Amino acid sequence: MQLRYAATAAAIGLSLAGCQRTAYNNDDYSAPPLQAQPVPSVQSSQLPPTTGGASQFPAAPTNAPNAGNQQQQQAMAASAQDVTKESMVGSWKVSNGGASCDMFLTLTNLGSGSRGGTRGCAGELTTMGSWEVSGKQVILKNRDGSQIGSLYKTAASRFDGSTASGQPLSLSR
């Protein structure tokens, strides 16, 4: 009986020991105040008049790089191998514009596709939330459901394609 009381007292003593308050003197850890610095005088003047012509701005970029990308996508689509959703499930190594990261694909439904995500990726792939298979094409989507990339099966464990902005993209195991 006394052993029971001793064990209870020890348990209460240990639990109360964790409730002690420790005070710190924060004055020892504060940085010294900064010294005021002189401020230079501000000058003002009128800007030169504008010429009014649009020639002062560079020409807007064209979509010529995407035209080559579309031709490449069409060539991949023509020679693409069949793909099933089940064969895509799992972990993939991603190469995107010279950088590498990881992609994980599941069969869990999310909107019109299946849940997926990336780790360590940059750019558009950081927003990936879902994916789906459409014919021989694998479509990657962001969390809003907008397409951020597409891929075609080019080898047994390899998919090649591009992001929506035209960056080359490949998956491999």
C-alpha cells in the first residue's frame, strides 16, 4: 500500500517539476542602438520630354519558339507509345529545363484527374496538383485545373514533353 502512495507521489513530483518557470533577462541579448547617419540632400529636375513615338520601346517578343515546340510535340505524338493510368502511378525523376526534381502520381481522384505533386521543382511544376491521361498524352495540371505541361511515352520508363511555357520536360524511373 505504501508503495502505491510512493509511486503516486513520485509521479506528481515529476509532473510538477516540468511546470517550473524560468525567467530570462532579455537585456543581456539586445543589440546596441544604431547611430544616426547623415542624409544627403535630394535634388530634383524636370525629365526630358517624351518623343511620343513607340520606337523608343523594344519590339514585342513573338511566339516563334513555341512554333518549334508545337512541331516537336506533334512529332512526339505521332511516335508515342500507349500509356495507361496505372502504369504512371508512383515516383518519377523529373528533368525540367536543366534542373531535376521529383514527381509523385496517385490514382486518388481530384477534379477531372488524379492527385499528383512535386518536390524540389521550380517554375510551373511547383503548382502541380493533378494529372490525367488523354489518349497517348499525359497532361499535368495546376491546383486550379489549368494545364501546366504535357508528356508522351517515348521509352519503357521515360516520358518527354514540355511545360505550358515551352520548357523541355521529361520523366524517368
